[in-house]
Amino acid sequence: MEPVKPIYLDNAATSHPKPESVYLAVAAALRVGGSPGRGSHHLATTADRLIFETRELLAELFNGGHSEQFIFTANATAAINQALFGLLQSGDRVVTTMVEHNAVVRPLRELEKRGIEVVKVPVDSVTGIVNKSALQKACLHQTTRLLVVNHCSNVLGTIQPIEGLGRWCHEHDILFMVDGAQSAGHLPIDFQHLDVDLFTASGHKGLLGPQGTGFLYLKEGVELTPLIYGGTGTNSRSDLQPEHLPERLESGTLNLPGLAGLHAALQFLQHTGIEQVHSRETQLTAKILDGLQKIDRVKIYGSDNVMLRLGVISFNLEGYDPAEVAFILDQEEQIAVRVGLHCAPAAHRTIGTYPNGTIRVSPGYFTTETEIECFLRALQKVSARSS
Ligand SMILES: Cc1ncc(COP(=O)(O)O)c(C=O)c1O
């Protein structure tokens, strides 16, 4: 059976489709109105309740303790910026990896100009996995304040071995931050177990919410200087920024329709179970890897062990510029894949695909087997053309 087109294989950029309940929740929130924390009329308090419940759902999903430790942001990038600029000061040292997204790389570059030392630890040039001992060794310096690691690479799907790093960091008086943009919603994650101090994620990728949503989790006791100051709907008599979370880091009107959608998405994930999502996506990833291996001229990047990776698969077709393949898939087959450097040029330098990058396919929970078969057939056709 032919799948319904277009076929969307770019879930690493943003998930699509979303659960039906997400569309309904966004529309309902827009129609009902009310601004969370602004006023005491029932529309405002209903909006407030919805925001509170969304935080509670996040706290439950990630075993994050008190829900006020979850700060809503516009996306993962905003959360990362708040974390890094809110924490680091001149003289601090940060250790990170060579597979970070520009959402981490660029703020750190800017912070370097402000007197912060940044140390980047190389990763394996095939799997993209960072060596834990190398990371720990790089951290052993008096001024190291923070270790920031990408949980799952948006180029290679590599899951970094972050288990135990939180505890190790704390034994050495270092804060531990994880960029979970590609892992949240795809992989069971327990903040208490990982002992993370800061965790950032998009609400619109694996968490299946609308674009314009993201969050920053802060372990109790971790203090940040706000990036944005202003009205919070609380303690309006004072001209000082509130001290308590989440208001301290959430000035301005929140994205109620987006967060209403995220609320519905989190309920969907809670009901489905992250283990079930992970297992389904692992199946789809294995099917893609297996199919790609059978196509002439395809070179796959990253680990071939599906247990060490998530559903972000980079490959190239020998004899083709990756952009050409993506163009053919899009124009002739209505298949949407992502091509290029994926905002992570250092990762591409590491695997030898700089500057043209790779073709990246990323299935999601709702991707079907038929869609994958259709994509593999289409790629097979392109490969056959060049023989
Ligand atoms: C690893 C990683 N970090 C951060 C981001 C930034 O996420 P957002 O687009 O939600 O700001 C992305 C987006 O692709 C990503 O893949």
C-alpha cells in the first residue's frame, strides 16, 4: 500500500504530526483566552492552572522533584542561553564535547569573549561517542565550573554515556548540564538518577508539543541570573525581580496556546509510556539502517548498534551532493529529509562530512513502516540512476 504523501522524516527538527489532542488543545486555549498569572478572573486562573499542570507533568515525566524547578522557554536554544549566560562568569572554565549543536557552541563562543575558558573534548570519529574518562580528565582543573554535554547528537543519533557523570561532577564541585533537545520524549530520563544540575529541551521535538515551547530544568539550589527582567504577575508593588522560581526566570506573558499543546502532548506521552515510544522508534531506526545498508553507494554515519543511538540517521550517497538527493526526494517523491550541517559543523568535521554535510532522516513515533519502505524505494531509485 502506498503511504499518504508528503512523507515527513525530519522529526529531529520538529516532530510531525503531533497527537490530535495537541491541535485541539492549542485551538481551545486560543479561543478561551486568559493570560496565566495576570488577573484573578476565572479565565486567568484557568490559564494559570493549565500552566501549573504542564509543569507538574514535566516534573513527573522526568522525575524532577518540585515542578517550579521547570522554567518554560520559547525553545531549547532560549533555555540553553538562560543557563549558560545566567551561570558563567569571567574566570570560569567549561568543558564540553565536539558534537554540540550551535545552540551550545555559539553562546559558549560569545562567553569566551567575556573571559570564560571553553574546553572541547573530541569524540570518536565513527560513532560520535565521547570517551567518559577523557571528559573527566578535561574537567580536572581548579576553575572548571560546568560540564555541558549533548545527550543525543542531532547529526549521528549517538547517545552519550552520561550515566554517573552527575555524581562524579558533584564529587569534584562541578555543575553538570545536559542538552536534551534530541533525547527528551524519545528516551526514559530520570533527573534524580542522572543527578543533573541543569537540563534543557525543546517542547516541540520528542515531547510532541507545538513550536515555540521548550524548558530549562534547574536542580534545587542552582541559581541563575535572569536574562530577561520584567512583569511576572506577582508581587507587582516591587520593582525588583522576584527571587523565587519559576517567576524569577519567566518574565513576560507565557505562550499559553503552545503550553496548552505541550500539556496535551505530555498527557499523550504519559498515557503511551516513554518506554513504548523508545521501543517503537528503535524498531523504525533498525528498519531504516537495515534498508540503507542494502542500497548501493550508501554510506551510513554513526554507530550501527541501535541500542547506542536514537532515530537520527545521517548518510550520504556516493556520487551525489547530499543537497541533490534531498532535492530529488522532496521534488519527485514528496519525502522531507534534512540536509547539510544540521547546525553542528564540528560534528561534521569529526566524521569527515564538512562542508557539504549529510542527508539526515529522523522518524518519529507516528512514522509508519510503509513510509519507511517508500523512502527506501525512492532512495534506491536515485542510487540506480547513477550506475
Ligand atoms: C542537540 C540540539 N540542541 C539544541 C537544539 C535547539 O533546539 P530548539 O530548536 O528547540 O531551540 C537542537 C535543535 O535541533 C538540537 O538538535
